[in-house]
Amino acid sequence: MSKLTALLKYGHASKSEKPKILNQKWFENSVGKEIHTLLQSEATAQAGSTLVQEEVYNTVVEGAEPFKCMREITPIVNVDSYSLRVVKGQTGTYADQIAEGQAINIDNQTYSKTDITINKYGTRPLITNELIEDSLFDIVELELKKAGARLENKLNRVVLAAILAGVTTSTLNPNGSHIAVSDLARAVALVKKQNYLPNILVTHPTAEGYLLQDSNLAYVSYAGQSSSLTSGTVPKLIGLTPYTCTATDAASPTWDDTSAGSDVTALVLSKDDLGMLGMRRDIAIEQYDDPIHDLIGISCTMRYGYGVINETAGCLIYHK
């Protein structure tokens, strides 16, 4: 039994039932010895409420964990307002040659700005009165995890849509019938040509499958290691750390890998240069004071915004 389910059973129990639950070995095994000892103390009788609230939050975050992608490929800046202004200078500039005794000229850069608007995103887990009344806390836990997944998927979609719309300078179509390692090399070259050093690869799941079929990875003698065969994940390629994004996007171009030539199937980018995620508030829980009954009206929210800062710091690889 999970820690959350055990704590919810304890919190939902009557005053006379709680001591019996505390004496059960399964309860101690589920919540851990430290929490079990804490709950046994009358001086900390209210600790159960706090522990349930903390574990509800942890469960939502746990549900988001498997879907984390875009927050890991971009710098995150804490924001204390409803917007973020990012000022940037020129790239690809060079120092001057200075003769002995010559005054050094001041380098006058041209600066520009990008404004990132902070928006609020939220979801409400489908937790009913019946689930609480019937003590179906395993289902409650599942719904909380699904809420976390929805929040993280939305963040992925927001960032992905901004990148697809913002990166226009460097694009390419695969040389073959679908993406291959050779196409990643071409994309890296295009981004480097813009004076950025790409270090991130983001693929659509179908593109990830195509890369795993590439002979450079499928045969250990070529790859020099067997992780792609044993773990089913794309290893680091041409200096690029790989990520797979399962989010869908209805904008144009589309993040997909169908027969449509306008579909984008992979991204190559410089993590520190392409864009920035302004985080006003990460995953939070609202309308939740009562550790049991308020679960019915619980809301999970985030506030953030993303903007492409240097659109030439990335390359889109289209489906052919």
C-alpha cells in the first residue's frame, strides 16, 4: 500500500479506529517508522492532517515526473510578476586588433528585448464524494497522479508550440525516407553556423523509433555500446543529449510524424540560448484545507510563460 493511501485511510478513520490502524503492521510499513512514531504521539495529533496534505502534493508531483521534458531543455527563471522581459545582445561579434599604445574602442552592441507573459494553467482531479465515502483511496491517488501528468503535458505543449512557431531560420528535411543520425549532424552544423553550440535533441516518439532503427545504433559494433539495444533509449548522439516529447500540438507546423510534409519530427537546439521559461509558480494545490473532504474540490495549478529568445539557436527537422 502506498504512503498516501495509508494516510488517507488513517485520516478518514473515526477517532476510535485510528489507534487500531496505528497498531497495524501494514500501516507502519506503508508510512515509515518516523511518521508512524509521530502519529502515535498525542502531542502531534494534528500531524496527520499536515502529512496527508504533503503527501497529496508529492503524489501530484510524482504523476508529473515521467512526462518531464521541456522544463529540462530550457533555462528556468523565477519570476515575481505577471511578465518577464529578457534583454539580449548580438551574437557572432569579434574583438578588434589593437596596436601598441592604441586606445581600445568601445564595442557598441545593438540590444533587443523579448517579453514573456505569465499565464495560469490548472486542472481538477476527478475525485467524487463516493470515492471518499467508500474509501477508494487507490483511485484518489491515481487521479492525483493524472492531474500532475496533465499539468506537465501542458507545459510541454506550451513550450513546444512556441519553439515550432519561433524557429524559422534553420530547418531541414531528412535525406532519406525518415530521420537518421546523418540528419542530426546536418542540423548541428546549421545551428553552429549561427554561432551557437547545440547540445539538446528532442524527438517525436516516431522519430525516436526511426533513430533506434538506424544501423549506426542498431549494431553494437557501430555504436560502441549496447544501451540503445538493452534500454530502448537513444544514447547521446553527436554531442546532443536526447529527450522524447509525447505532447501533441495543433499549431502549424505540427509536432507529428505522419505523411504530411509540414510535420516537425525533431528539434536540435542550444539549451542556454534558444529560449527561457519564466516560472511564477510551479505545481501548487488550491482550495485544500481539510485533508480528506476538500479533496473533492481540489485544484492543481501552475503559472509560467515561455519565450524564444534567439530563434537561430535551434533547428527544426521536418518529416519527409
